[in-house]
Amino acid sequence: MTLGERVIVREDATIRATSTHPLAVGAHSLIGPNAMLRGCDIADGVGRVERDGVDMDMTDVTARLADGLQRHRDDRIV
């Protein structure tokens, strides 16, 4: 299994790879909630986010999400 730079995997997604069916996700891609991926190749920048009727560039989307998640890297469940 290979995940590119700044890949965002949302909650409850299932990602599976085997030695005979490898999986690769390109950089700046978004795997949505409850998605199921098995032995596939996903190109760079795959995903779609629309805000105020405008499609957003996936590089910007994954950078913003990754930066937001990075701020919480040391959070602990209390």
C-alpha cells in the first residue's frame, strides 16, 4: 500500500491491499467517509470539494485539512 503526500482518509474508510492486488493513492487525494478501496490506483489530486458553488483545488483542500489536523497531533483523549 502506498499513500502519497497529504492524502486525507476520512472516518470509517476501508483500504485494503494484498501482494497480488497492490493499492496506490496519489498525492493530494481525499478518501471520503465510508469509502471502500481494494487493490486500485488513484491518481494525484483525486477528490471533489465544492464550496459556495465553486470546485476547490485538491492541493489547497488537502493542505488546509492537513494543517488543521497537524495542530491536534498531540491531543489526548481525557
